[in-house]
Amino acid sequence: MSLEGRWKALLLALAVGLVFGLLDVGEPMERVGQVVRDKLRNHAGSGSVVLVAIDDRSLRDVGALPWNGEQLAELVRRVDAAGARRIHLDANLDQIGSRRQAVALESALASARADILLPARFSIDPISGTRADYLPPDRLARHARIVNSNLRVSWDGAIWSHPHGARAGDRLIPSLAAELAGSAEPSESLFRIDYGIDLRSIPVVSAYDLLRDAVPDHRLQGRQVVIARTDLAADHYRAPSFGLVPAAFFHLIAAETLTAGRPLDLGWAPLLLLCALAAAAVVGLRPRVAASAILGATVAVLVAAPLLLEQNFIHTDVVPALALLATASLYRLITGLRRAYRARGTTDLLTGLPNLQALRQAESRGGGIVVAARIMNYARIATTLQVPLEKELVEQIVGRLEFGSGGATTYQAGPGVFAWIAENMEEDDLVQQLEGLQALFRSPIVIGPRLIDIAVTFGIDTEDDRPLTQRAASALVAADEAAREGKRWASFNPASAADADWRLSLLARLDHAIEHRELWVAYQPKVDCQSGRIVGAEALVRWTHPEKGQLQPDQFIAAAEQGGRIDALTAFVLDTALADMASFNRRGRRFSVAVNLSAQLLDSLTLVPTVEAALRKHGFSPELLTLEVTETSTLGSGARQIANLQRLSRLGVELSIDDYGTGFSTLEYLKRIPASELKIDRSFIGMLDKSKGDRIMVNSTIQLAHSLGRRVVAEGVENAEVLAELKRMRCDVVQGYHLGRPMPVADLRKLLKASGASRQAA
């Protein structure tokens, strides 16, 4: 990985870690890890706080809620008599009954030897955001300390953290947990509850048992006691690892947390920074073993460190650091796989040498003279050698080539074919170098006990304005020419006769292509502008030459027109298109096809019979065939041309004026040509979303055509903005790369099937 790539990987990993940390993206995963660590650290609490539970049995046997002042007073007296050090009465003190009952509770609080704690809480209206404070009555509060009893419920219904304190009116009061733990001055900060402490280890006695003297005094003596509801109707929240738990338990487990030690929350930043250093090593070290070792050690730290830190009341988040490390590791893995894939695609499978694909990737290195070496007797030698020995043969050949070429990288372009780039060399110096290489190869190569003579010729290409792979091929042609002429080397001549031969034989090759089905027809979809339904396609001829590959239409159509082959070419396209589209229509779908007509054919006596015969041959409805003639070819139409167009129209064939707008049409012209369709040239459509003038022209053309009862097709639709503009103008049919490129008939069939399925689903 390059230095730039390492920085990119590190910055990407750091960005991912920061996103996880700042946005709490990994909070669910963080909490899963916390639960696992809590289970591993499970231990009993101190037992210094006892819960006197107003449970369902107490409500059944003592009385339903709310308990009045006398009932609560009796409960406080029993706890105080047992020798409790501090008593917190967690009850609704606004509903304690009559004055006599309230006085009874006040008396019990005033006479208690234990310190009394009473709850204060607040609520916030979720709609208005208004806060309301609830404080115990003054007559009771003067005999007690006030503590906050709010709980902080997380988004998942669980309680993970607890406040040190909260504001009640204009003063800051400690939370119940902080008061029970004897914590320092209260603050509104939060601390994490330690669920490593087993909730089941908190001592609990039933209020019912206490009221009937069934609880020994030693259970409460010297302890802090919280009197609170635990019945089924009481508030319950989710405690991680324990499920739904009555609200009172969270105050007690929070108190146990503070009793054990003051928790410190480091957050996610420290481990993130640590892992950033590890990630730098993971993406920066070349040896995979070293990078893997650092990765494994860092992951082990991320797993073990939080567990060890929590033993000392220190909490930290690990998911952002893990996300950073995972991103860096994934980046290195993907980069390694890509590098391995490239290496596999750029090396010869037998010899491991860089191949032509590797040479293609060397384009960025600039110019130089391309040299090719062909081992003329390589095939004969290779047939006598086993694979390991053939590899040894190639290694020795390459060794001599690299020695004689000054250490230039040698590429294997095929069996017995090698190439390299002679950089910063003049042609004369290179010729001397090739002479030296010839001298090297005069000595035989030793393979085992055998001496093997090597016959080698060289070719060079000095033109630096073409791709390296093309130049390597040119150099190889020169090497073959040198071999035929008995020379040691030859230089490629760009003005060779090969291209001239091709141009001179183009018409003959075109005849051959028509006869041997090298030509084929591509179809560009035509779409109804308003409904978006594919209603037809334009047939476009293509030529895939077995040697030169895909040829552009402008490379052979003009030659076909000039050489009198355009009628055969058009007949081929018409026959193929009608055959393909007839198969579509036999499936019950009315699908039209457009075929271009050359201007030369408008004069032809065979045009109409050819079209008529093709329609009859394939049983194709004439109204589904559109013949497109260019505007410029019909502007000066003579009597025979007009007659041919009218005969085609009487057949039922649709006629379209192609490239409309590029000529100088008049209303008289539109009246004279029996066309049912105007096809607006792409030069006006391409800038429709940017050019006001083009919008005015296109809109006017559409309105004119519609007023004359003609359909309008817009070609060259390249983006959604242009399509939307044409739809607004009420254009009839559109085509262009935004809607579909020219494609083989099989791909068109799949596209129609997919579009039909999507409409049925809709």
C-alpha cells in the first residue's frame, strides 16, 4: 500500500471511529459488551442498605394503597425500633389521609432516633417541556433530609446510569443513592451503575413481616433502610442482565455502586486514540504476520482492558475503537485482495513474469522506445521440455534480456515473446544494445544436461503517441518482419500497408460480413413520454469484425453508400428487425420498430417491393414499421422520391422525418412529404434544460406537429431534466441514453419483460 493509501486508510478508520463515538452509533453493541462483562464480574453487594418492601402480600393483608399516615408511621416506628441508622420513606406523602393520620406520621418522624430521608422528584411534560417539582409537605420535611428520587430511563427502557444529584426548586439536593453512600457534595452529573453487583444480594424484608414482628432486629440494626413499593402495580424498569425490576432496586444498586468506590467514566476517546496508533501499524506494516500480531494484541486489549478497569471503578467505551480498528483491518484486507487480484491478472501463470496487462498499467511512466523480442524456435523447444524446465528456460532468457537491456522490466507478451521499454535512450544507442543482446544469445542456454540454441529477433517502435500495448504489438510485427528478411532487428513503420489493405478491401469485407452474419442489429428503446412505457425501438446496424472488433457505423455505412452496397445493408437490417419484432408481437404486445432509410434508396425502384416483401415474409403489421428519412435528404425530393414515399404510406408504413431542424423545412415541405412523425434532432434536445432558445424551438415544433396531426419523437435524451421538460411540452415519444442504450435483441427482450413485470406489480 502506498503512503497516500495508508493515510487514506487511517483517516477513513479514524472518521468511522469518530462517527461511532460522537453519534453513539455503537451504543447497542456497547451495552451488549457491558452486560457480558457484568456477568463475568458478578459479585454480592455490601448489604449495608436494606429494602423494606411494600409488596403484594403486604397490600393484601395490611390494606390497599395508598397507605395512610398511621400505617406508614407504624412502619417507620418498627424500623426505628429495630435500630436502623437511617430510614428513607419512599411514599406519596400528599395522600396520607386525615389530619389525625398525618399528625401520626409527623410524630413518628419527629421521634425517630434514625436519620429520616424523604423523597423529592420532578417531572417534565413531554409536550410543553414544562418542569414540575414535587416536594414533601413542610410539616414532614422539617424532620428529615430531602433527597431526589428520579431515575434516568434510557431509550431501550433500561436504566444504565444514575445522577449524583438534582435540582429541587432553587437548590441542589443529593440523589437517594448518593445520600445512602455518603457521597461528596452533590452534582447533576451521572455515573454508571455497576450491574456486576448482583441485585439478588440486596437484603429485602417484607413490610407485612415487619408489622407482625417476624423480622429479627439484627436484620435492620445499624443498617440504612429504604421503605418502598415492590408490588406488581409499582413502576418497573429493565435492569441489564436481570429483566424488569421495581424502581426501588435501582436506587439501592446505585448506592451500592457509590459505596464500593466513586466511578470514573473515561468515555470513548482514550481507547480510540490507542487504536488509532494500532491502526497506523496495521495499515503501515508490510509483513502480514506483524500486522496480524498487532491487530490481535490490540483486540485482546480492547476485550480485557474494560474488564480490568471496571474492577477499579473505571469505565470506558470500546465500540468506537473497535470500529476504527475493524475499518483499518478491512481496508488492508480489501487492498491486499485487490493487489493479489491485480498481480494474478498481470502475471504469466507459468513463469510469474509481468504480462501485457502489466504493461498496460505501466502507461503512466511516460514514453520511451518499446522493444519486442521473439524467440523464433521457442515452440519447438517448449514441446521437448516439461513445465518446470520450460519455466527455467524462460528465466534464463529473461535473465539475458534484462542483463543486456540494463535491468529494464521485461514483460512476457506470449509464449516466446518478450517486451520492455527502453527509457531515455536514443535509437542509435538502442541498436548497439540489441547488437550486444544478439551476441549474448549466441551462447547456448543450459537446461540440465542439454545445450539449447536460441534464435531471437528484435523489433522496436519509436512512436510514443499510442498506447504501450499497441506499440508492443507493432514492435512484434517489426520483429517478425526482421525474421522474414533475415535481419537481427527491425523498426516498425507506422505507414505500413496493413491499414491500406483494410481500407481497399472494406467493401468486399462488408459483403462477407453480410453473408456470414458478422453484422447484427442493436435496438434502442423508444418510450412513451407520458406513461414511460416502452412502445418500440430503433434498429441500428452494428459490425463486429473478428479481427478489428466493434466497428462504428460511420466507418462502413458511408462506404456502403458510395460502393452501391446500401440496398443490401438496408435489406439485412429490415429483414432482421421485422423478424425480431414479429416474435415480440406474436406474444400479444404491439411493438413498433423504426429503420433508417438512406437518401440513395428513395430513388430506388426496388425500395417499395423490398419493404412489401419483408412485411409479408414476417407477417408484420405495416403500421408498426416506421421508416426514417433524413430531413436534408427529402428537402429536394423529386417526383420519383415523392412517389416512393407515397407508395410506402399507402402500404400503411409510417414515415418519419429524421434529424428534423437541421434543414430548412417549410410548411409546404411538411405538406408535401406524407410523414406521420417528426424526429427532432439531438442537437436541439441535448441543451433543452439549459438553453432557452432550444426550449422555445422544440416547444414550437411540437405544437406545430401536433396541429398538423403528426407525432413527435425526441432523440438524444441524456438526463432526467430534459425528459421532464419534454414531458411538460407534451412530446409523444423519447429515446436516448437516459432511457436505454442500443442493445442486442436478447437484452431488449429482458428489458421488456422486466418493465412488464414492474407494471403488473404496480
